[in-house]
Amino acid sequence: DLSLIPVSAIERIEILRDGAAAQYGSDAIAGVVNIILKSRDHGGGVSYQTGGYTQGDGEQHKVNLWKGFALPNDGALTVALDLGKREAASNTAPDTRTFYDGSTKAQYTEQNTPYRTWKFGSPEQKDQINVTANLDLPLTDDVALYGFSSYGHRKTIGENFYEPPTTKTVLNQSSYFKERYPDGRSPLSLVTVDDFATTVGVKKGEQKSGKYDLYATYGQNKVSTEQGNGINPSYGTNSPSNYDLGENIFSQLNTGLDYSRDIAIDWLASPLTLSTGVLYRWEQYKQNAGDPIAYTRGPYFNPSTTFGVGVPGIYAGITDQDERKISRDVYGVYLDLEADIIKDLNVGAAVRSEKYSDFGSTTNGKLFAKYDVSPKFTVRGSVNTGYRAPSLAQQGYSAYSVQTVQTPSGWQDVQQRTLVAGSEAALLIGGTSLKPEKSTNYSLGFVWKPLVNTSATLDLYQIDIKNRILLSDNITGSVITNAFANTPYSNIANVAFFNNLLDTRTQGLEFALKHDLNLEQYGKLNLNLGLAYNKNEITETRDSITAKGERIPVSSIAGRNTQSLIESAAPKTKLTLGALWSNQTWSVNTAVRRYDKWTTLNNTNTALDQTFDPQWIADLDIG
């Protein structure tokens, strides 16, 4: 989770712009972001950041610290820490509905109505702590031990829709609800994230026999969810107001051995750089159910009366039916060759094979070249194939939510479920077990350095993905009722599941221009301009076939809204203008960004389509 890395721990960030799945694996379909941590044996720093919104909410505070420590043999240990909190922010107007006091039945005035300004927007964030440690310890002249670890924790508190005490649902007809929440309630979503990872390795750097790197990484991310301001009236006064909704836990172990060496070959203009390695990865996804009070009927349930609802009126979490643990093993090997074929022409090739315990084997390759047309102008390009198996979360995630509503036949629990893609229920509405994504990435780049302190780059790319993995719409109506009729799932009225029904293409360009000015005794000024253009389109769609052999059109599963998330819900262009002035004491960094317009579409009513205007954002940082 990138947000759990302290900013003060980062030395710099490197970006490989072209596809690199053949070099680094399935997560590198579009490139690599490499975060380099500080490695200092002395010094330190502290900074404080505060901010908020013009409406007076969303106040935030953060403290960043880092310190370097000297170790034997010129080793270093760098520790970084940040602590922070943020108040909730609301992006909605006050609630203008007319409410009545739950006890006196008197109409509230706007001044004394509880929850008149309930918050709908960025949640409150508290108890945030992020810490990293980076170790570099030489053992001999060419062998070093290294390691880095991180831990992050935060808790967020978000408000859901306010329920007045006069809402006409069975929940609000319950005497237990009225006693506990006479003024109604805003149910709270309480989410706690704990994330840790640690890496240890040993590397040998002597070039004659090659460089070695033996490493192991283990990490885990746990998301725990609770309901606040809750109640299950069917348990009477024994129902707590806070209860667990379940945990999602992902764990991963990565181990590997890398080797590289430069080999002199007479007919090449430079030594041949050979890089190779083997790897093993184990990963596990786990769902733990929440408190049974959150999703079961208690002793006071009575379907013949309006008192005793089956489950809470607003609930979303993990039930005992959703509990599961799945894991897989991945083995891999790669080979990367690179050399100057002739002067000024660098050519390389990479191949990577992996074997998944749940998806079989795959082999991917990459060809790349860079030609220095002149000392001031360079052309580069690559073609790369990629393969991404569905993540364990995409394969194993399921969740349940329910509302109790009055129907012609009485009060009923109406379920919404996110289904496992290949489950029996999903098969009835056209779901299937997920397939891997396969991709092809083409890129072409130009580098121009007209002056010593001026550089410009232009990169063009196209990424085709077959069997793109996406979450479906929330599917309702006749599609659900017909598919689930006379089955154990007939009480489910709304479902979603991951699927492979779409193929996509991403085309774009990135342009960057930089110029550095030496202002002599007045310091230095670094100017930059960046422009990114990105176009996403769906190139093919596929209808679904149910377990009964019936065809369901793709528009019923991945409709206008889901398709707009790919094609129009991200700005096509982003413009960045920046200036950094600094001397030995001070720095002033300014950046102005412009995001293009973007659009979301409604599945059934085009009048509810929304287009948002371009937006300008300005940042100022004084150090």
C-alpha cells in the first residue's frame, strides 16, 4: 500500500515507462515504479504538515521524521516515521428533509434537527503510523547484508446515509431501534488497516565472476471492518451497537536468486550483460467472518409482526458462508541479455517463464532497442508480452449485504451479494471461473538534449489486454429473478461478480520538458513541463452463457456504467507545470496541474449521465 510508506523514507523514485512483464513479472504489464529508500549513516530531519478545506472541515496534521545511524564497515541504518490524523470532510449540502422527533412527534426545526449536516465524503482518519527501516551492512569488500522493513496502521471512520426515526422500514418500526436511536442514526463504517513487510538479502558485487543477490520478502495486509451505530433488533437489548463485519487478509512470500555478469565478446561493440534468476512466490488470501449478530436472526425474530427484523437494516460484510482461505505457489525463471551491437545501438531481449499452481505455465518475452542518432538525439522502442493471473482476492472475495423491506407478501430480507466468479450462484447468471489477462505492449520514445541543461522526452505506447478482469454492475431485475427462481438463491435480489467479458486497448503519450537555470548567488531554478494523453477503449465484448445454456447480453453484466469506468471516467489529458527554486538553506516548489474533463454514464437513464469540467490544482511547498 503506497500510502503506508513514509515520504521521509524515500530517496527518489525511478520509473521504467515500457512494458516489463518479461523482466519483472505479471505486475509490470505497463512498466515499473521503483521506490529507492534513503540509506544514510548520519543526519536526520523532521517536518510538519497541516491543511484543510475551504468549507472548514477535513483538517489534517502529519509529522515526518527520519534519522541515519552509522554501522560497522561503513554500514548504515536509516529509520523513517510519520504520524498523522485527518478529520472528516463532507461534500454534500445539509439534509433538507422534514423529520419528526422520535419521542414527542414534534417537527424538528432546521436548527435543532440531529444529523442535519451528516457527513458524506472523505472519512475521518486517525491513529495513522507508518515506519520503515533500511539496513545496509557490508560484511567483506564485495559481500553485503541488506534488509528493509515497513509497518503501517490506520483507522478510518466513515458515515453512511442518515436514517431518520420516521423512515418506513421494519427496522425503524422496532421498539428496540426507537429506544436506542430516538433521533435516528448514521451507521458508521470503521475500517482498520495493518500492513507490514520485511526483506532480507545478501549480495555479492565482484564483477569478474558476476554479481549475486539472494533475497526473501514476507508481508501481510489485513483490513478489519466494524459497524458503528448498529443494531440487530432481533437480538433485543442484547444487540451491541458496535460489531465486527469481518477481515480480509493477504499474505505473500517472495524468494529469489539473481545473477548478472558482463561478458566480453569480440564482435560486439560492448560487453554482453547477462542477467538471470530463479524465483518462488507463495501467496494466500483469507476471509474471516464477522460477528454472527451482524447477519443472523436472533431470538426475538417474529415474521408475523413488524417487530424483530431478521438482520440489521444496513449491513455489508463477511458471513460464515463467505469464510474461505485460498493460496497458490508460483515458480519462475528469467533471462535478460543486453549489449551494443554496433556503436550507438543498444539491443536487448528478455524471456520469463512462470508456473502457477492454479493456472499452469506461461512464457513471455520482450525485445528492446536504443539508438543514439547523435549526442543530442536518441530513439528507443520495445515490444513486450505479458500475463497476469487473477489475483487471489479477485478469485476469492465475496461479501453480503442486506436490507429488510416490506413487500406484498410481508417483510423480507433482500440480499445483495458479491459472488465468487465460478460459484454455483454465479454460474446461473453467466459467471465463469476467471481466466488470466494476456497483454501486448508496444512503445516508442525519443530523447532530445538541445542544451546541456535542457532535455525533452516523448514516449508513445499502446497496451492491448485480452480477458480484462473487471467487477460487473450490480445486476438486478428479471435477469436475477429468472436465474435464481426455484433455487436456494431466490432471496438474492442484487449481485455482482468479477468477469473476463471485455478486451481493452490503451493508447497514449507522455511528453516532458526540463530546463535548469543556475542563478549563481541566488541559487538554482529547475523548470519542468509535462503533458500526458491517455485513451482507453473497449475493443471486444462477449455475452455470457449461464449454466442452463441461456445467453445473457454483456450489457446486462457490464453495462454503460462499467464500460464508462474504462472509456470515459478518467481524464484523457493531464498537464503539469512546475518550478523548483532552491539555495543551500531554502526551497520553494510550485506545481500547477490541469486534469481534463471526465464522464460517468448511467445504465438505464441517459439523463443521469454526468460530465465533470476540467480542473486546475495548484501546490505550493516551502522548505
